[in-house]
Amino acid sequence: MENTVVGAFGHPSLVARRASLRRNKKSSRLPAGAAASYRLNSPSRRIKAVDTNSQDLNVHLEARAESAADTINPALKGSVWPSPSDETPFWKKEFPTWDVSVEVPADVEKDSDLMHIIHVTAEMAPIAKVGGLGDVVTGLARACLSRGHTVDVVLPFYECIEKRQITDLTLITTYNSFHDGDWIPTNAYRGEVSGIPVIFVEPSNQFFKGKYVYGGSYNELEAYIFFSRACLEWMQVTGVQPDIIHVHEWQTSALPLLYWDMYHQLSLKRPRITLTIHNMEHYGECRQEQLSKCGLDGAIYATTDKAVDDRTIGHNPERLSLLKGGIVYDNAVLTVSPTYLKETLCSGWLSSTLIRNRDKYFGILNGIDTAIWNPATDIYLPVKFNAQKLEGKKFCKNYVQKGLGLPVESAGIVEGKDVVNGTQRKVPLVVCITRLVAQKGLHLITHAIKNVEELGGQMVVLGKAPDDRVEREFKDLADLYNEGPAIRILLMYSEELSHMLYAAADMVLVPSLYEPCGLAQMIGMRYGAVPTVRRTGGLADTVFDIDDHSNSHMANGFVFDGIDEGSLNGALDRAFSLYKNKPDEWTGLVRKAMERDNSWNNTAGNYIEVYNSVRVR
Ligand code: ADP
């Protein structure tokens, strides 16, 4: 896979593009008329305009907001249009703290048979989010709370968590939890995060220290095995016995082993354990002696029917897989879309384990948290909007374009006209918000950058690469493109900017090689960004092609099958053609995408059914 990535960056067309960009650094490759308008709006011009005419622009910003039939975000009152030369980038402004719990509809029907569910997880949005896992925990927890259940989330107290995002943070107990022959003093705090009760587990050793959720200078595998035991130890010392302990991914997959082979023999009798696998690629490879550090005997699990990593059989040493152990030891195993469930039963080294456990394996589509992801209330947007009032979306697009130094379609004298054709020039904005890892189709993302520019569109990539080599490759691309008129590649993680980009976008691109569920396409739809996706996993379950006439009532985007550039081109061509040539149909598609119910309310009931099927009464 790594070779594919490197190959993609070294592709001859990209090498040629580099040479051509170096030659033409100052000249646009767009049609003559368009190039003229882009030059007029080059970032340096606009920076000057902001300096000299800030009062005018200020009026303009607020006047435009009013014409957008909504009020401007109070955090922006009195500001000018943003610009790339701003000392504080527009996504780093001081936004008010956001209590999304007030956005949660009170009229959700309550379940009759209520239970206590505890999620044990490495991520939770927005305070400790790296990808979709964090979103899912928060969204599912809130949906179950709304249905009347008691829900807690247990999370490591990462040093990087911003405490101001936690309400009523209180130390509730200090206890000892076991690691490598020692009892480690550990604090448990209680607090609330956007309306959801959270227990924070804070060991007094070096675990979970550092600037980020992952990648601290401690042994991550051992830290999460410790955390798994510390959660059960906390339940034991406090007497908390939920109906369901819901673990996620390999990080908390040692918990079911610890539960059934240790704590269930002690005082915890009631809980049953469910595991959600969000991504089968990460399986928690573990040496026997590492597992032994939590007090279990690692050797006991080194059998095919327990946790041995089948790929290492016959090697010295054979390894364990925490995820496989979790699959074997849990009462129910879930994954995040029906199509991904089928894919994982057919391929991958865990498929034989999943087939053996087929009768407790379920595929339930993720939802999105519609309190956090709501363009009608989102505090990060300059102006809010909904499917009926789309003017605010146009404003968000202009706002982001100005802030990133991209030409704006409708704010200037020359803009908006394609001089060559004499027609209205339409510049769709495509966004791709993703972790930059091989799974996400890196060669297709880089190809899309080139193709979108050639098609006369704009594209913003917001991504973070955990791998230094990928980071460097994208940094090179950013150096090549970011001074040009059409592309911005932003290599960072920003929750605020992601909200603004979804709101600004005409299209959201998700060209993944595989995708267990995918949230970007669903969030994009909610914000009126029409999805263009590869048909795989959850993308196949949520996006339906507008040219598939057998399924036209579901149609909400553009879908392609191949992993080659031609397949992607075909989908982008069709999307651009509809956007440019049939604006009314496009607006209809935007509205339809926005109105699709991708919320947890729609899907949490399936989780409740699984919980009910395993709990003890
Ligand atoms: P995965 O879990 O594989 O990362 P998903 O599509 O399920 O992919 O979820 C990704 C989540 O992370 C979405 O909420 C997306 O908006 C967010 N995200 C990904 N990269 C970034 C980034 N660089 N900045 C902000 N949010 C991001």
C-alpha cells in the first residue's frame, strides 16, 4: 500500500505538473477570461483592500449576512471579510463555548425498557477526537440518552484535553489499578461534555501525557490495556454495574478478556459486553508478556480459538491480537455498516474469526450527531442556513473563499462572467476533509486536485497525515498549489474549519479505497455539499448515484467504482456538468441531500435491540 502512495506522488503527470507550475508560477492555466478575473482577485490585492477599506468591507459583510435572511454570527460582529493575511486565521477566532445539549430535541420517543450503558473508548468528540470513532461515541451516547437510557462515557484523561470544554469537572475517587506488578494510584473524575456524562481516568504514571490523543512518548498498547483494566477496577471499587459495557476498537478490546476471566469472578456480575469495530485495519498486535502486564496470563490466549494473531502462527514469537480476543470474548460484535460487514466476512485475516462468530456479528450504519452537525445552529458558521434558506450557504462559501484567498464568484465586477462564452461562470468548491492515510485513496485525492483545477473548480483539502512521508508529499503539493488560484491544501486538524468547509462546499469528495462507514459524506450532505464517493463499505450504503435510474428516489450524489483516475474523472465530470449546466437540478439535489435523515435517531434503535438481546434481566 505504501508503494502505491509513493507511486501516486511520483506519477509522471504530477512530475510534469510540477515542472509546468514552476515555469508558470504566476500565470493561471485557466481560460483567458477566467484568468483575468483571478488576477484581479489575487490574495495580495485583497489584502490591500482589507487594509484600506476595512469599514466598507465591514458593512459589506453584515449587509450580505442580512440579505442571507439570517443574522451574522455574533462572534463575527464588527469584523471584516477574512483574508489570508489576517493575523489570526478565520477558523481560530474566539468562538463561544457551545452547549449542544440545548439543541437536542426533547420530543424523542422514550424507550420503555431502560438500561445503563457505559462506553469505554479511546476517543470522544469534540474533546478527544481524531476521526470518526470520536463522533460515533458522542452521537450514539446522546441518542441513547435522548431515548431515556442512562449513559456514561469512560475516557482516558489525556493531557491534551481542553478542560474548559468540560462542565462540572469533579474528582470522584482515587483508587489503585494494576500495571506490570505495581498498583498505580489513579484518579477518576466526573464531568459533562456537551450534555453527556463522562468519567475521566487519570493514572499517576506517564500514560496519556503529551500534546495529542495518540502518539505520546509512552507505550500506547500497554497504556490502553492498563486503561481497560482501570475501567473495570473503577466499577468494582465504586459498585457501578451497568447493563452494557460498550467497548470500541482494539484499544479497549482487552476489557472483555479481563471482565470474563477476572472481574466476573470477583464482584462484577451484571454487565454484558458489546464491541464495535470501526476499522478492521487496526487490530492491536500484542506480545503475550505485554498482555500479562495487566495481570492476565498472556500465554492462555495464544490459541486459534482465542486471541492468537493467525498471521503469526509458526513465527517466533507468535503474537496476540487484542481485536480478535475482543471478537471472541464479547457478547455481541458490531461493525459500522451492512456493506462493511459483508466485506469483512469475505476478506481479511479476521474473516474466519468473524465467520465463526457470525451469529453475534451485526452491521449497523453509523449516524451523525445532528446537534453538533447542524447548519441551522452551528456556532462556527458566519451565517447559518437550512434546506429551505440556502442563501446563508452561499455566504459561507464566499467567506471561506475570501479567508483562503480563493477568487469569489459574485463579489466583483469581472467575476461571474466567463468572457470566452459570455455566460455566467460557475466555480464549484470541492472539499476533502480526511485523515491522510492510504485507506482514504491518497492517489485519487492528489489526482482530484489536478482534475478539479482543470475543470475550472476550486478544491480545499483539510487533512492530517500521521505518517511523516505522506505529510512531506502533501506539503510539497501544498507548496506547489497553494499560491495558485484554485487549490488550498491545509495540513492540520481543525474542528472549526471542518464545519466551515462543509458549509462552504458544493461537493464533498470521499474517494476511499475502503471505508467502514464514513462520516464525511453524511456530514457533507447535512451541510448541502453533494457527495462524490467510491462505492465501498458505508459509502455504498449512504450515497446513491443520480444516474442510477433503478434507484432514483434515493439518488443523492455521484458514485464511482474503480480505484483508477479515469473512474474518478467520470464522476467529477458528471458532477461539474450538472452544477454548471443545470443549476435548478443541482439545487434540488442539494436540498434532497440535506433532507436525508442520517441521524442517530434513525439508527440508534438497532443498537438498543442488540443491547437488549444480550443484557441480563
Ligand atoms: P475516519 O474515522 O476513518 O477518520 P470518518 O469519515 O468516519 O473517517 O470520520 C472522520 C471524521 O473526522 C469526520 O468528522 C471528519 O470531519 C473529521 N476529520 C478528518 N480529518 C479532519 C481534519 N483534518 N480536521 C478536522 N476534522 C477532520
